Amino acid sequence: MPNSHTVLISGAGQLGSRYLQGLASCKMPVRILVRDLSEEALQRAKQRWMEVKDSNSPQGVSFATGLDGLPREVDVCIVATTADVRPAAVRGIARRGRIRYWILEKLLAQNLDGLDEFRSVVDGAEGTWVNMVRRVIPWHQEIRQAIGVRKQLHVELHGGFWGLACNGIHLIDHVTWLSGERLHSIDASRLDPVWVDTKRAGFQEVTGTLQATYSSGTTLLLSATRDKLPADYSVRYSVIDVQNGTRWTISERDGFANCSDGRRVEGRMKLQSELTGRLVDGILAEGECDLTTFEESAEMHRIFLKALLK
């Protein structure tokens, strides 16, 4: 494909196949390479691509179970493998050639050694980001503007078995973005001592309460129980402006953010398939992206992983 950019997706599971669907809306011509060890995952990704592919689309796609045939330079590499193999996947890709830009899924790694391995591999790239999607969702950008950045906040989320270990880093990053502060420390002393097996073999979750403290006094309280709540249960969280006492109640499932002073911001969470095209177009055109930079996210991951592993 002449004058096209190359985008590699490593990991064609549920999330990777949604990234693939999103690339159908790229305005720039891209040659898409999808790699996964599982033939089943590749078949599902092919089906999802056919659901959105436009017959006039300039995008071309190839699927394979190995890394053979990768070009010496890839413009954007999206790493959507599971966390246990993510550092090794990134290392294997980097050995094949030069990656200009990386988009990485969370958790970056399951231990500090994996985090260090990431840093050594992506160090020479022109740009690396971690997919903390709230930063690029218009609704959340409106909420952030309504709350006002650079304010001391207290944020609380209480729920059932919502995935504190897997998804907690999203909320930690979210509060960093809302407050404009840096994560300072995490107190994990109130987490339950026994971890819980998940449906995915070899993966575990944690319950209990975790508290994060930020550089200018903002705090985040995350709580999870073992209760398997109904599918329509809505995890809501509150954002309190410490100075004036106003409280925002945010429900991502129901699409509202209500403030105690009567203000309301309505919207919705966008799907990954709706976000990827715009993100990749921006990276290819400007070399920039509003997602969390690797350096900023790695710092948060390190504090979070240390607390959980302890």
C-alpha cells in the first residue's frame, strides 16, 4: 500500500479486536498487522473487522500467529496482550525493528522487574502512551472543566467485585488528571490478606480498601468487596472539592455527573472502537496524544505495584 503507515496490534483478544475496529475510521491510510498466538483470537478479530470494514476503506489488514514478516520500522504499535506476558511481548517486538510510537494497555506489568523492562525497551521511541481512556473522552473532559483543575479533592469509589487490582490504576490516573497533582503514596494496609481467583486462570484479584495520597493533599479511597453484584449494578464514585465542600456524583453507566450545587453534566463513556482511529491519526500527524505518557504512568504503576505486592 503506497504512502501508508504501518500499525501493529499485538494481542487480538477482546480489547485488541476493538482496537482493530477503531482503526477502520483512520483518515490516514494505514497497513494494519495483527499478531496473536491464538488462532481463535485471530478469527474473532477478523470477524469484528468485517463488521466495520468499508469496501472503500484504504486500510489493509493481515493476521498472523508470529512476528515473522514485520517491517523494519513500525509507525505505531498497540500492545493489548494480557499483563503477564506484556513485557516479554514488547521486548520481542522491539528486537524485530524500530517502533516509532507505542500505545500500551494497563496493567503495564505485574511486578517491578517487568516495569523496568518496559522502560528499557521503549526508551528510544518517539512517543509512548498508556491507554487511560478517561483523558480522551469528551464527557470526562467536560466534567474535569466543571470541577476545575488544580483543586484539592477527595474521591471515593465503593463497589463489589469490580476489579480493584486490575482497574484501580485507571482511577489513580483519573484523579491525577482531575487534580493536576502527582501520586505520592498508597496505603494498602486495609486490603484483605487473601486474594481471590478470577475467571481467567492464573489471575487473582484483591478486595478491601486502598487509599492513595497525592502531592498537594488530594486523596482517593477505593473499596471492593467479594459481592458478585448484578450486571446492571452501576459503580458510582464521588468527587468532593475539599475547599468549598461541593460533591460530584458520577455514574459512568448511567451517563451523568451531578453536583450538589445543582449542576449536571451528561454524556457517555466511549468504546475503544470509537477512540482508536482519532488517537492514531493524531499520533501519525502530530506525534502527540492526550493519553497518559509512559513516564507519568510508570511512576504511578510503581507506587501501585509496590503497595499491592507488599
